[in-house]
Amino acid sequence: MPALSPAAGTARPTRRVMISIAASQLRRHPGRIVAVLLAVTISVGYLVATLGFMATETHAITSQVTARTAGADVVISSDGLNPAELTERLPAIRETAGVTAAEPAYELRSSLDRSSSIDLQNLPSDDRLRWARLSSGQWPRQTDQLALGRTAAETNRVGVGDRVSVEVGDKTRTMTVTGITDETKSLFSGQAQTGFVTDGLIHAADHSPTGQPQVELLVIGDGSVGDQQLADRLAHVLGSGVTVQTQAAYGAERVTSLTAGADVFQSLLLIFGAIALLVGAILIVNTFLILLAQRRRQVGLLRAVGASGAQVRRSMLVEALLTGAIGSALGVGLGVAATAAATAFTGSLPGGLVIPPTVAIAAGVGLLVTLLAAIGPSGRATRVSPLEALRPVDDAATALRGSARSAVAAAVLAVLGGGLIILGLRTTLQPLLLCIAGSMLIAIAVLLGAKIYFPLVLRLIGLLTRGLGPVGRLATANTARNPGRAAATGAALMLATGLIVTLQVGASSVKASTNLTLDQHYPVDVTVTGPDPLPAEVVGQVGRTDGIAATATLRSADVTLRHGQDRIELPLQAGADVGRVINPGAGGVPADRVLIDEYLARSSGIKDGDRVTVEHGGTTRTLIARPSRIAADNIALVTPAVLSEIAPSAPVTTVWAKAGPGADVAKINSALTALTDDHRSLQLSGSLTMKAAYATLLDTLLTVATVLLAVAVVIALIGVGNTLGLSVIERSRESALLRALGLHRRQLRLMLAVEAVLLAVGGALIGIAAGAFFGWVGTAALGSELDYSTTVFSMSATQTGAVAAVAIMAGVLASVLPARRAARATPVSALVET
């Protein structure tokens, strides 16, 4: 028999009854939990999509970088031996017990049509070691044939039967494309270009002083021993000079060296996921507060008939548990779908969709966050006495409770967060993660302290609404009168605008910093080199290319440069206008120096300040050398006056060009590639291709992050509508009294709209300020992580203004339904209901 309530003398509801009440609430009023379901679903979906996206991309990278060795059981690489010495070990390997096949796998860095880099690989005779598959044509059989990967074919606009020029060692060979191969792509490595040639062509580079191929020996075991045992056996047989690894160990080593950028990006995405969960938690708290406000009478009646505070809390937590479970399950499905869409966009989906087991943790986190977010509102319900629960709203003392604790907690978090940011900006050990952690703490401090400072901000902005008369003054007073409610609404808008501005500032600053770093490392955007002399129409065509801001022609003469006993044959170049096409930060051409390619200087032992002798014909001149990136492509660069002394009749052979600010790099690159197609004797180089690859990667990352971030913004805007709805519920009696005193429905709607605008403007201003700060911190930390020479802070006034406008519009739109609900209620009915 149920226990009797000491207060009422009635049967107290049992635990089972309270759980049944919670379940019935979900069945009878599903609309009440839609906002919570959305928050949980989207937040969990975000995390699942992030984990799945990075797992799929990493799998694609792994497949690509280890494809050449995927068919082997053991990989043997050089540890000091040259290619010929390494391949001499093949007979000993084939005679080792447990080995069924062993073949060399070559890889040679080359250029295709003098405009883009390409990795040439051989075709092992054993079909088990041929990792690529033809999508059209056939494999090459002769040294003047090659098969191209899909990316290389599409980038250079060639197909089966076309003829292309390929650099092999010191020679340029014209080759026929016999086939196109399929290949795995990914966000981080999809720009790689590959080609397949016969062993004979690779061997032609063996005797060249430049362009030595990389070689690994691929070994297939007979299954009699494990891979590690076979590797140990081969290491014992071969001795020193080689590194013997299982294919799995070799592949893991290569992936680790190539996915550092992916690890940084995963950290960033997971941070965005954590932010989405934070936004979702705020929405869940606010939504449960609304549910509590809507069900105050029900809670009061339950308490009146004997329900204890613990039973009421348990009932609400059961609702949260069921809601979190449903939302998490839906979130996993949404995340998997989003992963498939995002990886299809980047091109890695054909390599296989990978959903890691950690998605179960993401679902558990969603459930846990829902429960934690419901603790506060459910705890408030336990502290409500039957008489208080039958009141329409909490009294002022209850509403202001906890402000002091929030202020202290905010101050502590702000100090800790600032300390982590300072540490991150001054250390080289994980600066990005330290700064992100510090920024998160400061962001939480900003949200916790909103009760303290946000009403002051609203009062200041409210000075602008005085012209609206009583309605404006009432709106200003209402926003500042309940700090907790105002802070809850403002927090959602702060997060929405702050996230967008952080991404905008971060993306703009990273792009500007990357471009500046590229400018310093690659001083010349475009270099077009041709025959002697360069046709005048080529110079004109380069200058007329859409996006090219300036050009400069260079005269050239082949000279001999002597340094000690070394003699180097190279072109000596000079141009009168090169200063206007050299990118900022790269320096210039001093009158008393000869600039030499850095790599050439290093290989020849030439240091800054060394004296070198330049010989041309019968003229000899001693100059002071300076290694410089400006003199790329194995040239030496001097002023026009010096070249005129050494080679007065040197013809124009080269044109340098500089892209204009904001130019479409991809279009420029495409136009210039078409130019070299029309003039096969031209050679295209410079940093523009590198910039195009970086620009494509950054734009893709920004697109993916923006789409994912929009999820958090949607959650935040739902939260704005919920908190405004809570405001209407809590103030139903106040609205009724205002109507009874003569306030028209239109005026009531206007008052609530003005409140929404004030809250939106206040939240947007704080969000923009915080976003600019976090964007700067993130850029500085990322610059340290990526070793930027200079970090540039960049912020678009147009984009920031657009964010503020959207936030204000969103606030106004979010107020429409609550305002209509308040305006529809008649004064008498509102007073009766409350």
C-alpha cells in the first residue's frame, strides 16, 4: 500500500508512477521536446560527422600514400645505399627462406609539360604488387609511353593518345599517354599527380646527377612465417645499409609524416563539435526551464498530493534521459549521412566510408550532456514548494540567486584561460591546443558573467530607444530587469555571432598569413621561360591574362660560375622591372651581389658573402654571392647594369608576372597552362601553382567548417526563440496588466520586438568582440604551429556587418511567435490563467 503524505494525508506517488508520468508527458506533448531533440541530434551528429570525416579522410590518405607497397608483406628501403646498390640485394632476398617474390618499386619526382610536378612510378611484373587499376587505355610497354593518374590527366587536360613532355633526369622526353588510372583522393592529398612508366625509363635517371629515383624493395612471403618474423629474417640476411619493415609499419610511418595537418584540422573540428555541444547544452537548459515554467501548476499539484522533490527531479531526469537517448540515436544517423556527403564533396568517399567506434562515445556524450543540462532545471523543481509552484513565476530573490557565484567562477575561468593563451603564444609545444583550451575557458567565463555585465550593455543600447516613448522605455527596462533571462538569451546570440566571426577572422587571417609566407618562400608568382629570344607575343599574352597585375622581362646569358674548384653552368639573368613583380618580404636585387638559387648554393657550398667568378665569352667578373629564393629554378640574378657588362647582347628569354590582389589563382594558372599548350617550347613555373593548391585546400576547409558551424548557429537561434518564449510565459500576468491599462496588441508586439532587437544587438556586439579576439588568438597559435614567418590579422568589415545584421534579423524573427502568443491572449484570460 503506498505511503501517505504527512501533509495532505493522501497516497504519495510511487517511483513507478512518476516515471510513468514522465513517459506520458513525452507521448502527450512531443512538441515540448522538439527543441531539445534538435539540439541533441545536431550536436551528436556534429561530433559523429567530425569523427567519421577525419577517419574517412585519414583512410583515404593511408590508401594513397601506402598504395605502392600495399601488396607487399615486407618493405626494404635504403639506409645510405644508392638505388643501384639497393637493387643488388634482390638475389639474396629471393633466396631467403619464406620469400616467394621480391621486386623493386621506383618513384621518380618529375615534371609534366614543364608546368606541374608528377611522381613517376614503375609497374612491377608481379600482378599482386600492381596497386593501380586502369579506367581506360592500357599499360605502357615502351620507354616512350606512360599511364597517367586521373588527377594528373584532369589537371593537364590530356587523355589517351595525347603526347606530353616529361623531365627524366637532365633530359626532356616526349611520351604518349596510353592509359588513365583510377586513384584514391582525399581532402589533404587529392592534389598529388602520379604516372606509371616502364622500368627502362626509370633506369635512365639512375646515372643522372639530378633526379635520382627513390626505390623500395617489395617482398611477398609464402605464408610459412609471419610478416614480422620474415622482416627479422631479412634484416639478419641483408645486414647494414637497409631498413627492413613490415608493410604495416612502413605505411604507418609514412602516414604519420603526412597527416600532421589532418591532426590539426581534426583538433579544430572537434573544438567546433565541443562548441556545438556547449550551445546545445545551453539550449537544453533553457528548454527545460521553459518546460518547468509551462508545468508549474502540474508540479505544484504533484507536490500538493504528496510527491517529494526527489520524485519530481527523478521524473524530469527520466524525461531528459529518454529525450537524450532518442536525440543521440538520431544524431548518429545524421552524422553518418553528413560524413558521406562531406567525403563525397572532398572526393575520398570512393575509397570507403569509415565510421570509427568512437561514435558510440559521441552518442554517450550527447546523452550525458542532456542529463547534465537537465540537472539545474530539475533541481530547481525540487526546491519549489507546492504553494510556490502554484505561482506563475519565481520571486525576485530566486531569480537573482547565484549571481555572485557566477561572477567568481567567471573571474577564475577568465584568469585561467588568459594564462593558457599566454603560455600557448610563448611556447612551441602544442600552442594551438593550449590557446584553444584557454579560449574555451574565457568563452565560458564570458557566458557565466553575462548576468553581471549584459544588463549594463542593454541599458547603454537602450538609450537609443527613448524616441519610441513608453514602449521603448518599457522594453529597455524589461531586458535589464531579469538578468538571468537576458543573459540566457544573449548567450545564445553571443555564441552564434562569436562562432561565425571567429571563423571569419581565423580563415581570413590564416589565408593572409599563408599568402605572405608563400610570398616570402616563393617570391615570383609566375615564371615563363622560352626559346632564345622569347616571342614578343608571349610577353603580351602573359600581361593580358586576367588577374595578372604586373610583368617584367628578363634578359639571359649562359655563363660559367666558378667557386673554388667547382664550375657551374647556369643562366645569368637580369630585368629592369623585376622589383615590381617580386612579392613583398622577399627582398630585392642588390647592385653589388649576384643572387643564386638557395638549393644550388647549398649543394655547391656557396655561402652568403662568398666571392664567385662569372665567365661569359672572354669576359670575367668577380661578384659577391647571396643565396636567395628569388633566383629559383637554378639561375643567377644580377642587376641590368652588371649583365650589360658581362653579356651586352643578352636576349629576352623570360617573363615574370605578379598576380593581383584577390585574383582567381586557379583561373590564372589554367590560362597560363593553355598558353604553354599553344607554345610547346615554353616552360611555366613559379609559386602560382603552389598558391592554387593552398587556396583550394583552405577554401575547402573553410567550406566544410562553415557548413558544420552553421549547425551550431541553428542551435543558438532555436535557443533565442525558446528563451523569448520563456519570457512570454513568465510575464503573462505582466502583459495582461499592460493590456488592461490600455496597451494595444500592436504596442505589445512592438515592445517585445524592441526587446529582441536590444538583446540581439547586445549579444551581437559582445559576440563580435569575442570572435575577433578568439580569431586573432587562433591565428597566432596556428602560425606558431605551422611556423609562419609573419602572422597577419585580417578582419572584413563587410562580413562582420553582415553577421551583425543577420543576428539582429534572427532576433526579431525569433520574437514573432512569442509576441503573437502574448498579443492573442485577452487581459482577462491571461489574468485567470496566471
